[in-house]
Amino acid sequence: MSEATISWLSGPVLRARTCGRFHVSDAILVGAKRLLGEVIRVETGGIVAQVYEDTTGLRPGDHVTSSSEPLSIRLRPGLLGNIFDGLLRPLVAMPGDTVLAGMREAAAVPLHYCPLAKKGDEVRGGQVVGKFTTGAITENHLVPPGVDGEVVSIAGEGDYEDNEVLCVLRGETGSETRLDAGHYWSIRRPRPAVKRLPPREPLVTGQRIMDTLFPVARGGRAALPGGFGTGKTILQESLAKWCDADVIVYVGCGERGNEMAEVLNEFPTLEDPRSGRPLLDRTVIIANTSNMPVAAREASIYTGITVAEYFRDQGLHVALMADSTTRWAEALREISGRLGELPGEQGFPAYLSSRLAEFYERAAHVETLQGNEGSVTIIAAVSPPAGDFSEPVTSQTKRYVRCFWALDRDRAQARFFPAVHPLTSYSEDIDALARWWQARGNPDWMGHRRQILTLLEQRARLERMARIVGKDALPPRQQLTLLCADLINEALLRQSAFSPVDRYCSPERQTALVQVILRFVDRAVQALDHNVALEHIAAIPVLRRLQRASEEISEEKVAQFRLLMERLDEEFDQLEKREGHAR
Ligand SMILES: Nc1ncnc2c1ncn2[C@@H]1O[C@H](COP(=O)(O)OP(=O)(O)OP(=O)(O)O)[C@@H](O)[C@H]1O
Ligand SMILES: [Mg+2]
């Protein structure tokens, strides 16, 4: 066992004189309380390390012990439905309170195990040897990547304790590996897969502006940048509740404790629309609130992504929400500052960019080692100070994500939610995802999307002009463009997270709404061409119905959109008959 003695301390970082071998990323235990830490630099005769717990009371001369193992977390069944700190240690939520209270050992829940492999089978890392049917989701018993051999013994069906040996493997050299329900994995090391698959299908979020205009692919990477109070947390929560992932890993990173407590209070009361069970059953929450140690915040997003990869390797689709990566980058900055490293832009360390790259790189749609498909999609909030998207964390993040859902301060101030700006946001997966939409009842999804964005662009231009000359001075055709773009904005893009009818919008309902709105646009343009006066078009009764359609036509009543479409055609037919030819 390698030992060291603390020579210098500053907050969560320390230097120690070493005796014996230490490696970068080794987990260490510090002081009499054996606080968990990690080696971040090795120098001649000494180490630099960060400590993941409160260092109050530590002093020079205290002992440091190396575990000679990289900092790892134990991946095991029973993570779903629970809350952990940045290093996957269980946390207890204080019901109804604003803070998360102390840590405790994981409660020993017996696991129900069904073996799938049998004695004599040859198994490889990533393969499934059994199943756990304790929780809401049946979890696989995976052979840890890198381990292989012949099954010497395997437990029969029954209830077992978490740390009981369930399967013994004999490797080629004759050495035996004993597998219990879980295994350790270093949080900084991506879990292996056979290969990456190209983006093919979207992660359906149920939010119209995202699914219809800026979809993210399963295995994709999206950033949600927005200034203070622009709706990042509410949107992340909506995505966690309604997106069609099998498992959600929610990393609350450096946000206020009360926000985290709200999530904890709300999730158990919500029902998963797919299974009818509590949403919490398919969620793992990793909380490192602003009042918790800063170094653990740095680790929390790696812990989150490692947990997400573990579920991916079981053949599941996982969505990882991180709120917010800016607080994570600030933790990097604080640690780097205390170490006296040369600061880069705005004091962030020069390696900010490579750290972000390493994190986003771990989002993927893969063929797993057991031969099926799984994915990890990252959706990361970014909180640029003063909403300035040119600051380092936002601009570096932009280099690595494929979807950029820019939250706009003006929209949020006007209480227009979600405040995603349709002209500054983008998705780079449109071409890859068009086929999916085409197969889901909207053969002209690409064309519709383009038409919507063109109208919104024209609106921005015309509004600038109208500010100078006045709206009434614009020709009727341009005024009609404004009317149509307003309809798109209000009826399609606005979607309240608190509306029981509209907080989730299925792809079918999105398509129906888009089709009826664009039919209005076409018919209105046609009516104007047939000399119907603009004020008559604007006064057509069906317009009011359209504006309220997303709130009034629920998921169960999607067929009503057809009636709305018929009514729209009838009203325009009558209008043209009455007004168009009369002039
Ligand atoms: N999708 C939404 N639907 C309805 N209201 C919303 C929505 N998003 C945000 N809001 C409103 O905006 C408020 C602020 O949202 P939120 O707390 O998510 O912002 P934030 O960007 O996370 O802020 P901070 O920078 O403080 O973390 C919410 O309390 C809510 O009233
Ligand atoms: Mg927030």
C-alpha cells in the first residue's frame, strides 16, 4: 500500500510527499476520516490530489493512502429510482425539504436473479449471464468488459444479497473471476462497444420546437444554453419526463439545492406515460448541488455518463440530462485556480475544451458487446453569464454538440415558453432523421420544416421593417406573412410545461398540427391571390380554433384535427366564394 503525507492544502486540493508508487487517477483515502480523493498529478516525490468531501479539519502531516486503483464506481442493479452524490454514493432526500441530507450505506435490497448462462458456457465481456427482475426494468447481469472465460458455476433462480457471488468464470490461464451483482468501472474511462452506429432515429422529446424543427438523434448531443431564468431547468425536467428513452440519468450539477429537491418531490408523483409506473422507476438522479464539495461536482458528470453507458450496454436507450455544465466548468476553474495553473480565457483552464470533448464524445448509438443496440443521448444545459453565448463554455460546447437549442431572454421575459429561439437554434441531424418522420406519417416533413423556418425568418425581417414604416404600411402579402408566422409561433412553438394537455405532444399530434397550420397558410395565400381582403382572412373563425388547437385537442382526440382541416377548407371555400369573386 502506498502512503503519503499532506504538505499543503487549499480547499479541495492538496499536495503530499509520497513514499511508494502513485498513479494519476488513483483513488486515495485522506486523513483519519478516510475522505475519498483522486490523484490528479504526480511529481517527483509528491502528488497533487483533489478530495471529494469536505476537507475542514485536515492539516499538513495527515496521512494519504492510495488504493492503487483508478477512481471507480460500482455499477449494479438497484440504481434506478434512487439518488446519489457525484461519486454514486446514496443520498437521502429530506421529504418536502430544500436540502439533501447526509449519506448512508445503500439499503440492502434482496435481488431476484434468473440465470441465463449455464455451466460450461464460454462467455465474453459485455455478455449477459443472468437477469435481475427486482425493479421496474429487468436489468441484465453483465460480464464486465475485459473479462472472459468458461462458466464454472452459476447461481440458480432466487433472491440474493447485493454482494453474493452469482457466477464464477475460469479464464484461459486457469484464473477464476467471481462475479457478484455489480462491477467496478473507472468513471473517466469510456465503456467499450463493438461499433458506433450512424444517427437514424430521433429521441422523441414531446416538445414541438425540438422534434419538429431541431430534432436530436438517439445517441446525439444537444446543448441547451440560456441565461438566468430562461427555462433550462424546467425544459430539462420536461425532457426527462416525456422523452422516449428507456432510462433517464439526471445530473444536477452545482444547481441550487431547492431545485433538486423539487425534482425529487415531483418525480415520484409522476406517471410514466409508457408504462403507467412512477417516472422515478426509470430514473437515476445524481445530485451535486451548489452547497456540496466542488471536486465531487467535477466528477459528477463522468459518474453520470458512466452510469448511462452501463444501461446502454444492457441494450437500452438512455438520455443523460446535465444541469448545468457551466457549474461543472466552474468547478474545473476553481480547482485549476487553486493549483496555480496558467489560466486561459476568463480564468478557465486551457484543458476545458478537451474535457468537454471527452464528455460529449461518450454520447453514442452503438452496437453493444452483447450484440444489440443501445444509446446514450446527452442533453446538457449551459448557463452563460448574462446570456452571452460568446463566453468560453458556450462557445467551446458549440464545437462538440450537434443540436443547439438556444434559449432566448426576450422570449422568456415575454413568458413565451419554451424560449428556444427558432432562428438561432440548429440541428445537424435533419437529413438523417427525415426518413423516420417520413415513415411516421409526414412524407413532406423536410418541406414543412423549411416552410416554417422561412416564414419565421421573413417575420423577423418584416418586423424590423414594420418598426420603421409601421405595420399598416406593409403590402397585404407581407402582412399576411406576419399573420401566418404569428400563428406558427403561438400555436406550434409555444408549449407550456404545466399544461396537462399540451406538456407532451406525440409525433402524430405534431404532424397533424403542422399540417393544419400549413394548410391555413396555403389557403390564406390563395385567398389573397383571389382578391379576398386581408382583414377578412384575419377574421376567419377557424383561425381562433387553430390558435387554441394544441391546448384543446388532446392526444386521445388526434382524429379531430381532420375535422378541423375540413372546417378550414369549408370556411375558406365560402370566403372565396363570397369575397373573392364579389370584388
Ligand atoms: N416550458 C415552460 N413552460 C412554462 N413555464 C416555464 C417553462 N420554462 C420556464 N418556465 C417559467 O420560467 C421560470 C424559470 O425557469 P427555470 O427555473 O427553468 O430557468 P433556468 O434557466 O433554469 O434558471 P437558472 O438560470 O436560475 O437556473 C419557471 O419558474 C417557470 O415559471
Ligand atoms: Mg436552472
